Amino acid sequence: MTAPPPYAAWRLDPPTASPSTSLMYKNQSALPRLPVPPLPATLAKLAKSVAALGTPEEIQAFKSKMESFAKPGAIGEVLQKRLEERREEPGRRNWISEWWDMDAYMSYRDSVVINVSYYYGFSKLPQAPAATKSTKSDPSYVAATIATTALSFRNLIAKGLLEPEPAGKAGGELCMESYKWAYNACRIPAAGSDYAVKIPEDDPAGQHLVVVRQGRFWSVPLTVGGKEVGVEGFKKTFDAIVSQDIGTSKTPSVGIFTGVNRDLWADARAQLVSDSPTNTATLRAIETSAFVISLDESSPEPSKDAAGLADFSKRIWHGEEQGGNRWWDKPLQYIVFANGEAGFVGEHSCMDGTPTARLNDFLSKRLLSSEQVPGTGADFTTTAPAPLSLPFVVSSEVTKMISTAEAEFKDHIGKFELVCLRYDRYGKDGIKAMGVSPDAWAQMLFQIAYYMTHGKACGTYEAAQVRLFQLGRTETIRIATEESVAFTKALIDPKVSDQKKKELLLAATKKHGQDAKDASTGFGIDRHLFGLRKLLKEGETAELLKDPLVAKSSTWNLSTSQIYIRNAPAYGWGPVVEDGYGVPYMIHPECLQFVTSSRKEMPTATYLKNIEKAADLLMDVMERCKEAKL
């Protein structure tokens, strides 16, 4: 097992073909650096937050510790000064980035599958060119169109032509650094903490994608004779790979290592490298590839019913019995099933979901529109690129490790469940007609449903982008507030009038809006507390930071996040605590889309059913209030 390189050596200034003077990056150096919030402001927000979840005795104990922490010259002031000094260190672009990357991702030793990775499942993509009128499923055609469209997006990045994401009403743009980690990148297991590798998008060593089928890997060139491969050329190659069916014989599934404990994978990788230079070459080819396409043998039916959509989701999320037919360490991996259904799974450590949502919204819209499919026309060759087999030399020692990994992976994914809901009564348009933020409305539904299911409120995380700043990633919007708890209790109380319920809803959603603004502008609670904790020295203690109520308020029994892809009926990840739920959601103009994941012992189906009930109950109240004014 090898040690990782220094953080700055692999993470900062990743190699990319994108010119720094390009449209994409020319203004990025002018982005501000993440602020350190004033300590009194954060403590005031924290006091409000914990009050929503604590008993009077717990709140009083918290206040006593907070007062001691905040005294002049006390540990709080000392830690705050250290954090402010860290922010001002020469060359430091973001005071939290290294800590967060390492603690939240690279030092995490459990499987990235469920715990870290996230997925999108697409609406069924075209199975043949529109002119053919064919209705037959063709996974090779689907994989080919995904390849050419994903590569057209890579070209935008490589040439710096991708427009920066706007920063909202205030103007400006968001940090685009994470796009450098999309293509030709990979997470690498190492002793104690992982790292990632990246080569430029135009590097000759990265002009291939990798296909995995039945546990076997192939490198597929992106050009033939100096011309980019088009849809027809890729389809021929993928057909040839599919035709090499190995039947009942079993290829050792080296890919399974990427889905288990990181230390086991680090040991196995070191053994593979030690066993043969062939393995080193294969690993390098996979890790430097533009992306991976996994051709699976199952045929999920997501359009059949909710159970079919859940099966589809699981097969993208963790692969079920085909979990070894993956390379889970790649930030971009597409799964194409035998019936032509398809999806995406992303490793999360170097980039968050918004860049890949943009990529996959681009991809799915383009393929489902009447526009010309990327990879067709005179600029592309129809010649099939010759696939190069990427073999692994598997020793008896590695074979034993594979058996251990397969058992561990099966046990790991077997603990989790997910259920899906498309709610059709209304969507964003209907919510906005009631004068409420659609995202705040959805968050209130999660609070109501949790209270209906468990009889109490809980710590709730909503992801906020902090990409207004250099190297910005995320901050927490704390959803459980005194206002949300008061509203939740009132909504399910038949003695409370509709008008009062509406007033409490508006107060709760107003609070949500302010908290969201604070989080996205660098003035949230949780990343600040994280930074203060990191600066405690040996022998120092801060009782406030160990307070049980503080811990309870940041235990995310509900972990939620919204992204938007028009043509992705499946989207999800796993819960972040054992007795919690993962609640990814999309707010479409005409409907709401939810997936809820949890461990199997949790009442997952009941919780999701209560989201549906809450959605009806809340709209009923608002419609009655509206009618009463007429």
C-alpha cells in the first residue's frame, strides 16, 4: 500500500487543456475568496438552530457552554483568530478546501458506493437514428450516442468554450474549477487517504474511453486516421465487444475492488501492480480514460411502474449483481443496459453534482431533441476504432482478495433500500402560483413527512453551492428551525386555522430563504464550526463544539439536495447516517420527483408516502386560503 502524494501536488492547479484566457476561465482569478464569518454571528445562528431540536435543559446547557466559548480571550476567540490567519496565508485560495476534500472524501475509508457516489437515470434515449423508424432496443447505438455527446461536451471544456455559470441576480459567475476534474480523471486508493490523478483533455495518453462488459475492460480510441470517431464507428466497436460474450465462464471482477473499503482496495491495487506490469498498464489506461461506459446485461423497466423505476435506480446506484462491471472511482461513468435504458454514476470526491447535472442535462436534451446527434456528419469517421483488450493478470492472492471484496460488496449494498415517487398534482408552476419558493415548499414537505413518520423534527441538511468563491464547493442550509417546527406542528393540527397555517408557512419559508442566502454567500454555520474544530491543538478543548445538542443539530437524519435534469426520472444517493434518509429531488414545472434511500430497517416507504400526503395537505390549505379571498 503506497502513501498518497502531498495535497497541493495533485489537487491544486489540475492539468487541463482549457486556456486560462478562455471564456470559461478568464475571470476566475478575480473571484473572491471564501470569507470567515464573524464568530458572534455564527454563534447567534447556532443558538437559533439548536433551539428547534432541544429540550429546555439541553438548550440551557448549550447556552452556558456558548457563553464560555465566546468570552474575550476564551478558546472561541483563539480559534477564530487562527482561522482568520489561515485565510490570509499567502497563496491560500480557500481556507477550507484542503480540509474538506480530505476529511469529507479522501480520508473516508468505507465504500464510495452508496456512501459517496450519486447517480442519474435517463428517460429512454433513442435506440436508432430517427430516419430509420426502428423501435428495436439497441444498447450499442445508445452507448455510441452517449459517447459522442459526452465528448462534444469535453471539447467545450478543452477549448474553454463552455460558458461560466452565472452567479444569479447579483451578476458575475461561479467557480468553474471542478469542471477540470470531469474528464480524464480518477480517484486512486492509498494508505490512510486517497488522492486523484488527472491529465489534460488533449493529452495523447487520454484519447480513449474505456468499456467494461462482463467484468472485462477495453480501451476504445476516440480517433481513427486523425478524424474523430462518430456514432456509426463507435456503434460498430460496441457491437463487436458485445459479441464477445463469455457465456457462463467468469472473468475475475477486478472492478469490484473500486466499490469496497478503500484500504482493501489500496492493498489489492498494490498487489496487482506488484504482480505484473500488464496490470500497471491496464490501471493506467482506465484511470486516464476520458470516461467509462459499462455495458450491463440486465434490462430494468423504469417506465413500467414505481417498482420498475426503483429497480432501474438501484442498478445504476450500486449495480446489484453486476457491481463488478464498473470502475466506481471514475467521476464520469455511463451505464447502458441490454434493453437500451441508460444512466450515469459519478464519484464525488473532486467535483459536486451541479457540473455533472449540467453535462447530463446537455446530453439527454440533445439526444432526445430533433437536433443533429453529435458524432454524425462529414467531420466524423464511420470507421470502427479497434478496441484494445485491457487484461488483468490475476494471481492467487488477488483471487482471494476478489472473493473477499465480492462478499463485502454484496453485504454492503444489501443493507439499503430506495423508493421512488413522481407526484403529479402540481409542480413548480403550481407552487409559485401560491407565492412560495418551490425549493422552500419542498423542504417543508420533508419536515412534515418526517414529523408524521417519527413524531419529531430532526437535523436536516440541504446542500447549498458556495461557488461564488474560489474553489468553492458546498455549505449546509439547516432546514429544521423554530419556524419550520412551529409550522409542521400546526399543519397537522386540525384545531389550527388555515390562515394561521399559511402565516406559519410563510414565516418558515422566509427563514429558509435567508438561511439559504447566508449559506451560499459563505456565512453558514457548519463549515465555520468545522474550521474551528480543525484548529484545536493537542491539549486544548472546546466544550461547545462537543455539546450533545450541537451534535444532534448537525446529525443529518434527512440529507437532501436538489438538482435539475429535465430527462432524468431517477436521481439519488445514500443516507449519511444509519437512521436517516437520503432525499434527492427535482422540481419540474408540472410535477415533483422524489427518491428516498435508507437502510432497510427504516420505514422508507412510509416516509415517502407521507411526503405525498404532506404535498396534498399543504396545497389543500393554500387553495382554501386562496378561495377564501375570492
